[in-house]
Amino acid sequence: MKVSVIAPVGTSPPVVTEFVQYVEGFLEKRVTDLTVIATREPLVLEGVELIAAALRRRYPHVHLHLVKLPFSDIGSQEDNLEFMRISARILRDQREVHKADLIYLCVAGGRKDMCITLSLIGQYFGVNGVFHIIMPDVKSFNAELERRRHEIKELAEASDKEAYYEAHKEIFDPLMYPPPSAYTVIKIPVITYPRSILNDVVRLLEQGKAVERTPSPLPLDVIEGLESSNLVRTSSKKIYVTDEGRAFAKVLKSM
């Protein structure tokens, strides 16, 4: 069985390796692929190098895939739509490219808005689990992480990163793989949208003209939900798709 993990990462790289440790140790699933979503901020990319070195040391069978975002943060509606398109492509690749049987999302790292968006897209796609990590003693943990920024930077700049990690394993191992008792993993309930409903939503949103409300192309509560999200506008007789709705249809269709 192939198990794929997707994890946005920010300035706290240990949450990614902690989750891999959880999947392998607690869920007893062998992780075959890990896709890390990172911004281009130097501090974030240094953390990615640490993740890669830590995985090679303890879980060398995990294939690491890095997706670099074209922006440092979501600053506009267009940025959010672009992130949705990237997320849809990543999720699609898990099945089509990596041939994953199970897909887990770890949303403990990265920007909050990105994690929320990724969780929603995962709901449309039908992932097998969305997880968050809670560290009770987070202040002490963050203090130790900040204290080791110099070594993390040196590892990222080292020509032989595995050798550098090995030479400093007494620093990195407790940081990247704390005892499982030191943190709690929470599975977030996700209700997958029925494929038939999503197909009907896409067909509606792709319309470039007004659609008659009767006969209704979708249940009334779905249309009301689309309107509250500003994807459509309605009158007593017509449904009008907004520009935002047509853009969202492209995201859904790409999945």
C-alpha cells in the first residue's frame, strides 16, 4: 500500500517529521511519499533541508517532493485562487503520479490561510485524513528551535548535509523526533463531497450565461451555499455565475 503525506511547512519544520513519525509508529503505515509545500522565504527553505536530512537518516524509504510557492504569503484573492490551483494539482498528482492508496494532510505547519484552503480542497478531493499537531509545551519547544537556528542554517549551507546532520544528531534528533508523548495528533473530521454533486457544481459554474432556476440543476441548499460564497447570484428565475465562480470551477475541474 502506498501512503502519501502532504504538509505545508513554515518556520517550524519539526511538525512535518513528527507527523511522519506518527503515521509510521502509531498508524503503522509506511509512508512512501511526502510532498512539502513551502514559500520561498530563506528560513522556510532552510527548514526544508533539515526535514530532508532528518528523513534520510530515519526514514530513507520516504520520497520527498518539494513544491515552492510563487509567493511568500496569500495577499489577494488571485493569490488564493493560485494556491487552490496548485493544491488541486498536488492532490491530483498523489493518485496519478505517485499512485497513492492513502492520502493524509498534515496542516500543523505553514500559513493558517493556506492550511485552511488546503483542507477545503482536500475535502473536495476525498483525502483519507486531515491532521493537526498539538505540542503542550510549545513555548519550551519553540525556544529550543530558535536556539538551533544557527545549526539549521549551517546544515542548509553544508555541501554534505547528511554528514553535518550525523555530526550534530544529538541536537537534531530530539528536535525533529521528540518522544511521541510530547505531542498530540488530532484527526480533523472531513466529510467528502459526493462526486456527483461536485460534477453538477462544475457544470453550473462553467456557464457563461444565466441558468434557469427551474428545473433546478442542484438542490436548493447547495445553490444557497454557492451564493453565500459569492460564486453565484440568484433572482427569482435565474442563476448568474460570478467571475469568482468561473475561476473556482477551473480549480474543481482540474481535480
